[in-house]
Amino acid sequence: MISKSMEKALNEQINAEMYSAYLYLSMESYFRSLDLSGFANWMRVQVQEEMVHAMKIYDFVDARGGRIILKSIAAPETEWKTPLAVFEATYKHEQKVTGLIHGLVSLAIKEKDHATNTFLQWFVNEQVEEESSADKIVKQMKMMGNAPGGMFMLDRELGLRVFTPPATQGEQK
Ligand code: FEO
């Protein structure tokens, strides 16, 4: 059984993960409007990953005897100035999510909720990867600048990203 405060905090994180999926879906649609199908593919995979994150927490709250309460998901932005601005926003958003996860870990430690703390460690590690993959693309885009063919090459590379679902949802990967 989890405490009411932990249940509330995890419910908020389900909402944050679903918002992340919504934000990346909006970014995908922006890239589709620019005919950058590889960039759009990268975002689609990101959407799928965020839904896995949300469902992992959903299943965990349920397994611990908590109650899942779904709230409305905020509308994401729809326009960005450049593809680079999209990835800068992605990196910034992931840093924010990392902060939320760390806040949950701190709460679990404060409440001596070892099961939730252990569960959250998967997310702590996942956030390292989430930040690093967005940051890598930001750096690549800055490096290529206005080099001819740069966007074409990157679009092709990002088009290769494939969604790999965790072996068993709701459990550690
Ligand atoms: Fe669910 Fe992108 O962190």
C-alpha cells in the first residue's frame, strides 16, 4: 500500500508523462508539416516511449493498491521557429522531467517507501538517456549549421529510430 501523498505524486507523474507524449506528438506534426519524415519518426518513437513511462507508473500505482485518477492533459505548443528550436525545447523538457523524477525519489526516501524508491530507479536511469539523446541531436544540428545536405542526412538518420518496448510493461527493464 502506498501513502496518499505518494499516490497523489505518482498520479501527477502519470499526467506529466502523458503530457510529454502529447508534446512530442505535437512536435511530430510540426515536422510532418515541413516534410521532415525522419524527424517526425524520431518524435513518434518518443511518443511511444512516453506512453510506456505513463503506463509503467499506472500499473505500479495499481499494484500497490493505489487509485489512479486521470486529470486533463494541458495543450502543448504547436509552433516552433526552427527544427533546432524543437530539439532545444525537447532537451529542456527532459531536464524538467528529470527534476520531477528526482522529486519523487526524494519523497519516497522521506517516507521510507523502499518499493517506490526501487521502482523509480528505472526512471532515474531512463532520464539520463532521455536527456542525452535530445542533447546529442541539438549538438549535431549546431555543428552542421547551414551545411548543404546536413538536414537531409540528419533526417535520414532520425528516420532509422525504432521503438523497442520494454520486455514486460510495469516491471523493470
Ligand atoms: Fe518520460 Fe521523456 O521522460
